[in-house]
Amino acid sequence: MPNFILQRWHGKHMVWAMCFHLVLIALLASFDWVLGAGGMVVFFLLAFHLFRAERAFRKDFIQYVMTLTDRIKGANQQAMDRMPLGILLYNKDGRIEWHNPFVRGMTDEEELVGKAMSEVFPSLKELGDEEDAARMTVGDRTFEVIHRAEERLVYFREVTRLARIEHRYEQDQVFFGIMHMDNYEEAGQGLSDQNLTLLLSNVTGAITRWAENHDICLRRLDSDKFFLILRRETLDEVIRTRFGILDEVREMTRHNPIPITLSIGVSTVGRTLLERAENAQGALEIALARGGDQAVVQSGERMLFFGGKMGAVEKRTRVRARVISHALGNLIRDSERVLIMGHAKPDMDAMGAAIGVLKAVRLQQRPGYIVLDDRNPSIERLMEAVANHDELKDRIVSPERALQLAGPGTLLIMVDTHKPSLTIEPRLLSKVKRVVVIDHHRRGEEFVQDPVLVYLESYASSTSELVTELLQYQGNRISLDTLEATALLAGMVVDTRNFMVRAGSRTFEAASFLRRHGADLTMVQTLLKEDLQQFVKRAEIVKNTEVVYDKIAIAVAEEDERYGQLLIAQAADTLLNMQGITASFVIGTLEDGRVAISARSQGDLNVQLVMEALGGGGHLTNAAVQLKGVTLTEARERLLKTLEEGGLVE
């Protein structure tokens, strides 16, 4: 028995009391021995009673403690057996040493002791040694797991009902989307009122059936625009079917002179319904900027792209070009200086467009400079001509010099790219407040933040074509010298492969304008002449070609060789000219060690979607990607896996 309990009843205070009793008896005996003797009798009787009381107290207390201990042990055992919490101990070899009945109820096994945890609960491998609560699934039940690695102890708590509620909550999240009927106004050209009404009725009927089948609330906002309200569960289902309504409407109207396609923007980002609606509009704008005929889903920090199997329909009106040209002129006049920058390793289109924009800057009587890091074979001859040009030779600056020139009054014009990471000097974007984007590539997930002006038209053959149109509205009597006009024309020739692909009526109109203003065809041929050694290296790449899916050519260059981006692109163009080939991919190593893939297509396969899946981008028929830290063989395997898993080939 603990001393502190015993001392409460039979401690020193009782001893002092008895001693005091003896002193009183002694004093009493000194007066009368008879009374003293009586006092002694009473003393001994009291002492005997206290002794027996103390023994009885000890016995009762011990009995009480033993009974309470047994009850606690029983309660502990019942709690271990019946508590809604699993406890499992394992040894150093990962085998189960002990568990409570709850753990046995998690499985269909009769005996778990001695078995490997990885065999009984394979999901525990994925949890690792983290002590934070994690979740695992056993059959159709969900458990929260806490793993104490130092003690080799695992706790399980069933959260199946909570997980189902959370899942239901996630699936019932409401998102918004906006659907746009591309070419709505142009589709009626050449059709009678009756045929046009029938066409639009069929398209609207298909959209309505698609919405009803997927439990989507559909409301018409305008003659060519619909508002969508859908749940997460519905969105996941539509994503699994890769927005089949795009293919259905395209196939339905493909016999029309100008087919109707759909562009869809959906966003799951935003805490409020208003933010989600605004983000859905932004996703639709991206889909339209990429040429339409596709769906863009903004999910978290990523954007998912679907469709895009048709090229953008050329817009015959030049109203937008005129408006953009006037806005660009105003921005240039309001600037102290203008910097013009293309993508890294600029090609003829980027340099031609930059020279054209520099001409617009000079027309507004503002100082302008073209940012160029180092030359590459694709523009070597053009830069030699620029070095001998009186006006242009002093307008080429290095990225370091451009950073010094950048300031609050500087205007930066990006040409032939809209991705900051692909520019020659990305740091310029943080040093200037106003950025203009002029590009003909389909808009990707990465984009310049808060540009003051964007002229992004994916229907255009090249950025040089867009700049040529802008120049036509920069003045009534614009004049170009031979080199300026020839550089713009050369950029168009390169991107259209001698006007064989992606060349629309406005492309030829722009080329005609340049020809009238002094573009020299002989000089174009000189600028684009190919080196004999480059031709031989390209032939060596083409020699390593294999054909997959009976129509796709894949060529892998030599592992220990280094190639220029232009050479790899030219090899892809060469393969596409082979009979029976509808798409080509060429894989090679660049001078900086990165692996480049150039993709070309006749339009049956959207190579842009393939390259975007690998981290690149481009056009429906012309795209590329650069990969770091992979070998040529690994790049080839990733390409084949993307083609197979993306459902991009049949």
C-alpha cells in the first residue's frame, strides 16, 4: 500500500495522539492510581482497535485495488477487441507479429500473424514511412493509416463513409463552360435560306442531344454561343470520350463549302461561381486563339486540349488587321524605344517578321532594335546581307545590350512566339511594362502575362504574313527596300514550304504586296540555299526511317551526332514528301545536348497535340518539342507511347 495513503489514517499524528494520551494517564495516576489504571486499560483497548482497523483498511484497500485492476484489464481487452480502430505490430522482416480483431475484419484471411504485410496489405508499400495520416483502399472500403516506423506499428481507421461523401462532393462540384460555333456567319455563304436553316437545325439538334445524354444544362447565349452547366462527374465522362461532339459536328458539316466546327472552354478553377465563369470564358478564348475546332479544359495549373483536327479557317476580312495595325502604331509612338525579339535560334520567319516590325517602328520615327543572341545556319546568309545594309546593321543588339536599353518607356514586341520560355532573353519580359505579341502559332498553356496587344492568328501561314498585312496600314505611301521585302517573303516561303502548305488567299495577297514593293525572288533563293554537308547529314537521318501504323514515318538520328534544329525540321519535311506517308517525326540531338523532335503532317494527324503532350507545341501540320535529360531511344519510346495512349492514330 502506498505510504501516502497509509499515513492519512495511521500516520505520525496518531502516534503523537497516543503519546499525548499516555502523558495524560501519567498525570492522572499521580493524583489517583486507580484512575491511572483505568486510563491504561482504555489506552490498550484503543490501541488494539486502531491496530485491527489498520489491518482491515489494508485488506479492503488491496481488495478494492485488485478488483479495479481486473476491471480495467477487462475494459482494456474489450476496448482492444471492439474499438473501431485497427492496431498492427510487425517485426524487422515486415511480417505481422500481432493485431487486434479489427485488422482481421479488414481482410478475408483467417490467420494474419506470420504473414508479410506486403502480401496482406499491398497498398502499404505506396505509403512509405511517412507518419502523417494517409489513405488506402482494401476492397471497397477506405482506411486512414498512420504508420509509426520506429515502433513498427500501424493504426487503421475506417473512413469509407467519409471518403464516399467527399467523392460525392467532388463529383457534384458545379462547373461552367462556353461553346462557340465557329464559322457561323461564313457557313451560310452560297447556301439558300432553306438549306442554311436545315444545317443549323441539324447542328443545334446534335449539340442538344449530346448535352442531354451527358446531363449537361445547355442554354443559348447568342446565335452562335451556348452556356454549359455541368458537374465534375459529367466533365470526367466527357473528357473520357474526348469531347466527341467536336467530331460529330465536324463530320456532319464537312461537305459544306465552309464547315461548322465547335470551340469549347471549360474551367474547374475558381473559388466562386463568378470566377469559374470568367475562367471558362478565358478557356474559350484560348481555344479560339488556337484555331477553333477544339475544347480547352482549365484544370488546376494545367490545361487539357481536345480536338483541333482541322486547321483554322482563313478569315477573309482585314478589319482586325487594320485595327491591330493602328493600335500598334499608337503604342510605338507612345514609347521611348522599341525592342523586337523572336524565339531562341530564330528562323527565317522570325527574322523576317522582326525586320518588318522594325520597319513599322522606323515609320513611326522611334528608335527600334532587334534582339539576337547568336547566328544559326538558317539565317546566316540573311544576317550577312543585314551586316551590309546601311539602316539595319546598327539595329541588331545582343541580349545583354537589350537589358540595358529596357526601361519604363520601352515597348517589347515578341514575334513568332508567345511563350516566354522560348524567347531569346526571357528576363526582358520582367524589365518592361508593355509587351506586344505577334504570332501565328496556336496558343499554348504558357503565355505572356498581361500583354497590352495580342495579334495571334493561327490561320496565317507565317508571322511574316501577319507583319506584312500590318505594314500595309502603317501609312498611305509605305515603301520597303529590297532587303526588307525579301526577308518577309523568305519567311513566308520557308513556313509554307514554297507555298505548298498552309497558304491561303491572304498569303498570296501578302506575297504579291511584297513583290510589288521590291522583293527579289533571286535573293530569296540565295538566302534559302542549302549547304552540301547539311544535305548529306539530312540524307543520313532519312536513311534511319521506320514506318509505323503503315503511314507514319519516324527517323532517329545517330546518337553521337549533333544537329541543328533547321536540319531536323528539313528531314521531317523530306519524309512527308514520301509516298504513303501522312505524318513524319524526326528525332535528333541538338548542339546543346537537348533532344529535338520535329513533326510534320498532311492534316490527318494533329501533330500539335502529339508535341503538346510531350511539352512542346506548334500547328496542326507543323510542330516540335525539345526534351532534356533523355536519350534518342527514350524520346522515341515516349513518342510511340503518346501516339498509342492519346488515341491520335487508328
